[in-house]
Amino acid sequence: LFKPTLTTGDQVFRPTREGALSYFVGGNPKYPNDGGFALKGWRDVKIENAAIFLNGNTGTSVGNVIITDKDGNVTKVDKTWTFLKDADGTVRIMAHHSSLP
């Protein structure tokens, strides 16, 4: 489950791999508003967890992500991430929700 920070309208939620990938790298005509979040030249990222909840093989964190772009502009984002440790011991993101405060 993926709700990226900088999305609006009918394409806010991205339940498919294709939709998530488009948000990060752009270039997909099905998602014409995606400019490639990962390609914006971010200089710094800080994660500030307000709380972490662990339960069995899952964990959820809430807090903020502070990102600095190539021009020094800082954006603070609210986030909730849920992780799953699978049977092979690999940690995977189950849910990602982020939004502007």
C-alpha cells in the first residue's frame, strides 16, 4: 500500500508496483503528473520517529521525514510506515503513507 507525499487527484493512492515506480522515476504516460521524486537531486534526508510499534514480525513507525532539495529548500513530511519481516528474514515495506502537514 503506497500513498506518496506529492500526489493529488485520482492518482493519490498507488496500489501497484507500476504506480509506485512511476512516482519515483516518472516517465509513465499513465501517470502524467509524476516528475520523478527520486530524481529531484535531494541533498539530505532525516527521519524523526515519534513512535515505533513492534508486534511479532511487523513494525510500524510514525513521525516526520525532513528532506532538503538541491537548492537548500527544506520540506517536512508526516509519515507512517509499516514493515514486515518475511519467512526468509527480509524486511519489506507493507504500507507507506506520507503527506504534507
